[in-house]
Amino acid sequence: MELIRQIQDMRNVISNLRADKPSIRIGFVPTMGFLHQGHASLLQAARQQCDIVVLSIFVNPLQFGPNEDFERYPRDEARDLALAEAAGTDFVFSPSTAEMYPRPSKTKILISGVTEQLCGASRPGHFDGVGIVVTKLFQIIQPNAAFFGMKDAQQVAVIKQLVTDLNMPVEIVPCAIIREQDGLAMSSRNVYLQSEEREQALVLSRTLKQMERQTIEAGGDLPTAELKQAIRKQIEEMPLADIDYIEILAYPDLEPIERLKDAKQVIIALAVRFGKTRLIDNVIIQLQE
């Protein structure tokens, strides 16, 4: 495994790989580091589907708001590199902020329609920052396929829209949420949780699982407002829970619906703070072929 920190060095590696074997398939896993088994599962999927696996580690300042946790976002490069190598990664691209943004960017990427809801509503500007960094990374790595976890299902929808609209020759491969044994969705931010906060945070996966079961049993013939109220009631039983949003939308276009059966596929998405830690989780339910 090779660690690369400069953009031009990364470009040169990709150029040489394609010159040696034009048909080579390059898989890419973009991350902000502090890797866990969820990231490892993305790398393993890339390993199975591609000839070369490239991982990026970059904590992107443009997707953090002024009161968010950019400075305290967990970082552990040595641990990340060990996990990446064990998962079969070939190259790790880990640039500095100055390397990625040597001067303030005058280019903006505004993706509308799928960014105003969910995290886009509560974190204004977040997906503008995601759009810029993903576009830059795709330009540098030029992957055939990029692998993203469905824990951030809105991000997957946003990036698919970006790739479609700009005719980027990149296949976006969504990968299933990886959970801890107790059901908590794996996240780099889980390290912030105090023991009682973590215990109460299990209400998210527990509630989603229950609502998925109810939806399937009812054939999707449930009003979204009623279901959202039932979810809110369960989460509010946890005294440390501070709800950011509870949403039920069509997926992937993220349009509002009155009844679940109004869409072929729906997402039940949650964002809840436990102490200072904001957690997201979701379930996607297929209702029609």
C-alpha cells in the first residue's frame, strides 16, 4: 500500500496505471478518516469489484458549519492506514487542507432538489461543500466506481445527482449500513458518546426496525404524519435525545409523500443529538417494483 499526499503525485499514479493497462478498473472510497468497519466494508466491496482500490482521507472543512465539530473531528492516521491495508487498499490519498484548497475556492457547486431536506435543512451549506470536494476528488482519482455507505443516504442521492447532471464517468455504488452488534450504526462520531448517551442512542435503530416491520405488514398503507408522530414518541422517551429531524420521504428524489404507498421506495431518516453528538440513521423500504 502506498501513501500519497500531493495531488500531482496521485494524478501521476493514475496516469501510469491507465497507460500500463487501459482497461484497468479503479475503485475509490472517499472518507474523512477515523475509519471503522463500515469503511472497511466499502474497501472490501471495492476490492471485489475493481483491479485497484484507492482510499482518500480528508476532513473537508467546507462541509462543516461554523458551530460544528471540524476542529474536534476525530483523527488517527496510523490507525486508519493499518485498517486500510488490512482491507486490501492499494493507494491512500491523504492531502492537507492547503493542498486541496491552496486558496479560497471561487467555484460553487449547488445541487438543488435533493439537498433542501434532511441534513441539508439543518446544516445549510453542507452539501455545497460535499459537492466541491467530491468533484475535486473525482477529478484527481478519475475512478471507474466510487463506493459510499447508505448510512448517509441523502449524500448518496446528492452525489448520484451530481454525477448524472455533469455526465461524470463514475459508477456510484451504494453499500449497506454496517452496525455494531447492538444495532447502533457505525460512525466516526460514536467515539464522542458517553456510556449513557450510547445506550439511549440505540433507540434509533430499534425504532427504525420496528417501523420497517409495521410498514411491510401494512403493505405501506400508512399515513406518514401518523408514523412520524409514533417515531417521535418513542425517541422522546429517551431523556438525553434531542431530535433534529424525523422525515419520511420518497427515495431517492426525497419528495414528500402523504402515505408510504405513494412511492415505490421510501426512506425513514432520523437525526438526533445525544449530548453534543449528532447521529443519523435511516431505513429504506421497497414498496413497489
